[in-house]
Amino acid sequence: MKMKNDVPLLLGTTSKDGKRIQVWCPFCRVVHHHGWSQGDKKIRHRGAHCTLRHTNVGSYGYYIKPAIFNKNGELSEINNKPRRIS
């Protein structure tokens, strides 16, 4: 899914304490970890941590959308209805 100006939207999973979020980067194919506000369920922009020179994602980063899991640990819904980020 792409957001404003073709900046990618990635699905992230939060840590147990909710202070970090991780995403699988489709550009460098590595998991990136970012700081996160505990309980935040909104789409947020983050700078990419790509270290590969052939990826240009670092210049614009990506948006992260936290996932919601049910009691069985299965993905139950993706937070927030799709919306345009201004």
C-alpha cells in the first residue's frame, strides 16, 4: 500500500511493552526497529534504517501502521481505516 507521494505503508508489530515497533523492510529485506509511543495505534512516519546503498528509501522513509492481534496471537485486524495522510 502506498501513501502520500508514493511513500510506502508498512505493517508493524509492537513490542510487549509497546515502546518499540518492528517492520520488515521490502527494500533491503531486513527487520527495522523503531521507537514507538506506548498504546499508539495511528499511522506514523519513520525514517528507514536501510544501510544498502542501492536502496533510496532512506531519502523518504515509510509510514508504519500497527497491527492488532487477537488472544490467539493471530492478526485480527489492521488498525485504522485507510485514510489519506496530509
